[in-house]
Amino acid sequence: MKFSIFAHMERLTTDVPHQQLYEEFIELCEMADEAGLHAIWTGEHHGMDFTIAPNPFVNIADLARRTKNIRLGTATIAAPFWHPIKLAGEIAMTDIICDGRLDVGIARGAYTFEYERMSPGLDAWEAGQKMREMIPALRALWDGDYTHNGEFWQFPKTTSSPKPVQQPYPPIWVAARDPNSHQFAVDNGCDVQVTPLWLGDEEVEALIGKFNAACAANTTVARPKIMLLRHTWVGETEDELDRITNDVTKFFSYFGAWFKNERNISQACIDPLSTEEIAAMDMYSPEKMRANHVIGTPGDVIDRLKQVEDLGYDEYALWLDAGMTFEHRKRNLQLFIDKVLPAFA
């Protein structure tokens, strides 16, 4: 099982400048490259400081010049916010810039907040259908001389300019949860990205079960890869683990508030949640977060990750966004590199 990181710029308040957040993001990515991790994944979001990532291709182009060997991936592009011709060209240009190290994760998007601003009237169903129309169109544009007459886009004969370095195409990953998404990915020769979000090991098992079922239902295509994205935190003392757990509780409480899209937002930050409001969100309680996420001593984390490896996951991405200080995120990544990664050498 290969190990990667998943990271963005992020803040819950406006007290840390955006430029500082980017410098911190770069430092974590350089650490991952120097440690020999497999990939850096970063996504796309708009108008929200909770996850600052307006165009992952810009970040990846910069990372291509700051890193040496690590692969660079989008996790994920929000397909409904793009036109196929524009996306095909930007993917290809980025693949050229990073010397063929690009992986492309694609999703339908998740936040109603973004749908309302980027594509008013869009819902999750239509966003998913746009993603399904987008993926074969990208490959056809890279092949060239392609005319598209779809439900959402129509254009005359077009060839992506430029074309990607990787042949025949850069790897495409689909963010999947339900069985239909897994089946679409497998049927179309795409790799799969999954996350249990705030849920525990039973969801990790269920997700790869859906993937395995999709593979069994179509034996005419080679088995694609599957990556698990999960909050993973290493601590050395009980006080440190308690602090991590409380930070993750706070992070998911804000995640839930953004997802519900009911709270006032000013300067790209959601109105602060009170201690009482956080305590009322039982699904994100410290007890559940400690049990559901991979939070523990190096030995604990190794044991949990061995179980994931035994399930058949090909790649594991450490989700480093958690609303905590940069110093804490950096310490966690260094502990993982020094005390967990060697067990999987």
C-alpha cells in the first residue's frame, strides 16, 4: 500500500494571511516529497476559506518545480464547474509542466454553497451526470478530432491543445461513494478515490466492498486502483492525542455547518460555532472521532493501517486538513514519516 498526503490551504478565521497559508502548504508538500511518499493530492473549492483551492492546477504547476519525484494529483476537480475543452487543455498543460507526474481526480462537487454560486440551479444529481459526460469527452479530446453532442455540452470537431505527456492519458480517478459511482469508474477504466469522512472502520470496509462488487460485475476490464483518504493523526502522549481528537471534532463540526449551508458566511468564513453548538453535534463527538479516525500512538496507527492494507487498498492518503495549527500538522506528518512509514517499507 502506497502512502500519500491530501492537503489544502485552510483556515476557520481570518487571522492567518493567505500567503502564509500557502507557504505552510508548500512546506508540508516538500516534506512529503523528501520522505519518498507517493503523491500529493489537492482539490478544488470556491469562495470558502475552510478549503482554499480555487484551481489545483496552479498549485500543482508550482509544486512541479519545488518537488522531485512525488506524483501530483487533483482530489478532486469539480467537473460541473468546467467545460470539457478547457479542462482537457489545462490537464494536458499541467502534465507537461510536471513531466508526466499528474493524476486527475474528478468528482461532482459536494457543497450546495458552491453550486449556488458557480452554477445556480445545479443539484447533486445533475452534477453527477455532468461528471459522467465529462470523463469520456476528456479522453476523446486527447485522442483528437472529436465532435461532442451531449446532454450538457455540444461542440464541433476539436483536439485538445496541448496533449498530455502520459500515454494514452493521465490516470483518471473518480470520487465514489454509492455502488453506481463505483461501477461507472470500473466500467470506464478509472481508478477510485473513497473517504469514510467522519465514519469508522465499518464504512472503510463497505466502500471497498462496493468497489470489489463493481470489479466482479465487469471482468472485461483490468482491475483499477482504489485509494482511501482518511484523517490520520499520530501522537506520543495521551494529552497530545486528546488535543488532536478535539481539533478533529471542531473540524468536522465546521464541515457539517458548511455542508448544511444554513449559517451566515462573511469574508469566506462561516460564523463561529459556540462550544455548545459543537457539543450538540453528537455524530462528531470526541469519543466518536477518536474511535472512527486513525488517531493514536505510532504503534496504534501502524496496526490500523495494516488492517486497511489487508482489505486491499492500493493507496492511503493522509488527510491533513483539520483546523489545527501548522506546527501541529507538521509534527503529525513528521511523526508519521519517522515512526509509521518504516513499518511499510
